[in-house]
Amino acid sequence: MAKILVVEDEYAISQVLKAYLKKIGYDVMQCFNGGQALDIFQEVQPDLVLLDIMLPEKNGWLILKEIREISSCPVIMLTALGDVNYRLEGFDQGADDYIAKPFIADEVVARVKAVLRRAEGNRESSEIKRFGGLEIDMKAHRVLLKGEEIVLTPRDLSVLLFLAEHPNQTFTREQLIDQVWGWEYEGSDRAVDLAMKRLRKALKEWDEEEGEIKTLRGLGYQLSVQKK
């Protein structure tokens, strides 16, 4: 069963989350201090992180950035900062989901299940796709560009995998949200734009004559490729 790391300084909230997650069989580790979060993350190698933002010693934004530098482990931000701008900032920095406090514990469990399903779906695909210097191993969920591995968040990887399954096809934001984010997603469709921005940055060394993530004004996005 999956290992979940809960990084939350409010003991009562952390205990509630632990109880609900353990009830359905997850192995739950806890961290109450932002300064210890990365060390614990590296030690336990969790399958998913529930990460508060307002933490002692080091805030959740910094922890998320550090995790993204070394891992594509799914991260769900859990915070009292519920304004839409904070949500967008979370997605822009690589969060896979964002839950505002106060929350219903059953909803958190449902979100955890959904994010883990997406991550598992990435691992279960069984084909290697090559577009010039870009190589996408759908089974190992690895992306290589000119032989160098590109580390993506699980959500961004899901977007790229979906586009790679349908090269040269155009998808609206709504279609991408439905296919990648899922029906339970309640945030802004700007999350799609932010994901595309991050993917373009990650693939900036990809030769334009081989392919690109293209925006078709008024229509949507596509993985436009010349060589398959």
C-alpha cells in the first residue's frame, strides 16, 4: 500500500488525516516542522505528500521547490490560504492538487486516491514514444531529451503523456482538464496554461523542427510533431 507523508504542524489535524488514511490501508508518516520535511521525505521515500504551507522554520512553498528539484512525487497542498491566487501559485510551482482548510477528511482521502491513480496510470502505460530528440518511456514514466532525463511533476507528466498519445491533435482546456485533472477538479482552467508553460520550459532544448507544444488561438493545445 502507498506511503503518505503528512507535513502539518497542527497536531490535531495531522492526527485526523493519519487516522482516515490508515483506515483505508495507507502507511502514514508525519512531520510537524518544515525544517525537517525534506530530510524525512528523503528518508521514507513516500508515494505522496500532503503539505501544509504555513509551517515553522520553512514554509511549504520552499519545501515543494526542494522536492521538485529531486523528485516527481505527487504533492497535495493543504492550507488555510484558499484564495484562487494561492491555488494558482501552488499549481505553478508543481503541486498536483490543492485543498483549502477547513476540509472534510473524506474529501482529502478521495483526492489522495485520485492523484495516486493518475500517478499509477503513468506507470502502467507500456510504450516508448520518440519525437526526434524527445523520448517518452510511457511504462517507466521517464522523459529524455537528447539523452538527458527531464524531471516533471506527476500532473505535468500526465499532460505530456496524454498529448504524446495523441500527437498533432488539438485539445481545449476543458478536454485536458477532463482527461488529466479529472472530474473532481474544482480549480481554474488556468492550471492548464500553467502546466503548458512549465512543459515548454522543461523542453526548451527540444529542436523546433522536431516538434513543440503549440497553442492554437481559440482552439487549444497540441503536441505538434514532425517525426514520430
